[in-house]
Amino acid sequence: MIRQKPGGLMSLIFWLVLLVPSVVLYSQSIIENPEKPVSPNAGRVLPLKEVMRITDEKGAFFFKQPGCLRVAADGSIFYGDWDKFLYKFTANGKFENNLARKGEGPGEVREFGEFLLENEKIILDDSMSNKIITMDLEGNLVDEFNLGSKRFINLIAFRNGTYYLVDYFRKDFERKSGLKEIGHDLYAVSRNGESVKMPCALPTTESVYYGDRVTSSSPVTAIQKAEDEDRYVYLSSTQDYLIKLLDLEKRGIVQAFRRAYKHVPFEPKVSEKQWYRDHGYPDHHNDVQKLLVHGDFLWVLTSTIEKDKGILTDVFDREGKYIDCFYLPLPRLKRNWIGFPPMTVSGSFLYTVEWNDDGDIFIVKYRIGGEA
């Protein structure tokens, strides 16, 4: 695709429409919620009934490094792998094809993690080649958009011709091992290549080690997100409980909320203690482990896990009110610094990635509430 130079008037309109509402909206205060929700039935176990399991045992494809899991309107399942695979399965779990073609040519990818499903299209950000690829649900190339000289690391959303992408900047650190805050900015990028930084701070945390000859780092938190319809995106990036609601129509953060939460202490394994002594580690697990949208509500999977119940999941309405909580009885639960394996909710079903003792990976579909 040939990139055109930004037109004067249209470019000015894009900047004004984007910037003015965002500055006002970002001044919203944080909504504080109590430790307990309002629902009288809070704390129950929400049944899950397995209805389908996809395995790679037949050898037509392989699950390696799960990156993203999404479900189309017709029930088709799309699985993105950090090893550059994008698998498509039918609603019944039958493998169809790998839609990602490795390479540097048109429609080919070098590296991608997450992707979006928008209006019967797949949109993925090839951060290595600094381009966005749009294909139909069969994998046919629709469009390829070069992001120009500015590089981004994550595609958050797409709406009305505008891409919302994240970049990062390293602050000036004292050369001392320990936890460091990494800054991230959210940009709105138009189809003519115009990019505008939005007033939406998304800091993450890294564990950094400065040695005599080597410097190494490891992520402690990552940007968690969950799309609500085609307008809203819930975002969380800190160790402590804090969620922001991005309104793509108003082009800004319209809500920020949290609830009183008891941190789950972090204790490294004996074999890992020296590594953490060198790098530094937090005193608690990330409060927010995963964000999911179910209907009009946000599910927040927390770091609280009860052996006989599952993972404590909080429920908020779109106004940021803490209304309910329950336990999801998912197997093999394990707190993770940068979020659980890929999950998504579609209609009455929860789709997730699981694994067994041998390290085999599966895609599992559960009916929410158990019985049909």
C-alpha cells in the first residue's frame, strides 16, 4: 500500500477530534470500591462444564507458545502462537489451516503476539516488521499498513479507521538491580500515518539485574486488556488493583476503578531465591491476573486461589461498581507474573488454554454455569 502524505485540513481535524475530549476525560478520579461486593450470593463457585477439547496429538499442527485466543461470531476459533502460528478451527474444533505465513513479503509476518477480530477480519500487528496486516477469516490478505518510522509493541484496538497502539520508553534508572517501572504510551494512528499520543499512562514493572558484564530483565507485569463490544477496552498494567476503561468513541479514559483487595504474598521457590535476590522481586503476586468481558460486565480474575474452589473472579459493571464475585473452578491454576494463559468468553462459553503434567497444551471450551 502506498502511504499518502497527511492532508492539511483532514490532518488538523484528526488531531483536534482526538486530543480535545481525551484531555478532559482523563481527569476522572478513581472510583473506590469496598472489599465485599453488593451481591448476597457472592463467593459461590460458578460451575463450568467441559464441552470440547482440542489437542494436537494427530500431528497436523502443534501448540508451542500460546499467545492469543479469540472466537468469531460463527464460533470459529482462532489461536495465535508466539512461534508465529495463527491456527483456525471450526466451531466443532476441526483444524482448518495456519493463516500466518512467515516472511517479510506482503501479508507475511515475522513476529506477532495478539491479534484482533473486527468485522469478519483479522488484524494483527507485526512488530518486527512494523506493519499491520488485515486478512479475511480464511487468511486472504486484505490490506497491509506500514506504521512508518515510529515503532510500536502492541495493538490494543481498532475502530473507525484508527489503530490504537502502545509503545514503551525506558526511564533513566539508577544502575542498581531491582524493580523498575517501565513507561508505556497509547497512540491513536490514522490510516494516513498520523499518530497522536493519548493521555493514557500504562506503566508496567520489570525486574532488572545489573552485573559486571551483563544486564538482564524479566517482566513482572504486562498490559492486560479486554474489549467490550467495539467501543470499550478495559486495561490494567500495575501490580496493584487498578482498572481503566478506554472509550474509543470519546477517545479517552472515562473510568478508573479498583476495590480494596488483600495482596497474595509472593514466595519464590528455593531454586529461584538467588535469582530473585539478584533481580529483586515484589512482595505480592499481581492482584489482577486476567480481564474478561461477559455480556455487559467485566470479570477480573485475581491472584486469590482456593484449592477446592478455584480462582476468585470479581464482577464490575461498566460504571466501575463492584457488584459480585465467584470462584471459577479451572484446573491446574497457577499464578503467573504476566497473566494466565489465553482465555476468552463468547456467549455462554469460556475458552481457555490448559496443559497437563507432560506439558501438552490443549484448547478447552466450557459452558458457563455447567448444564445446558
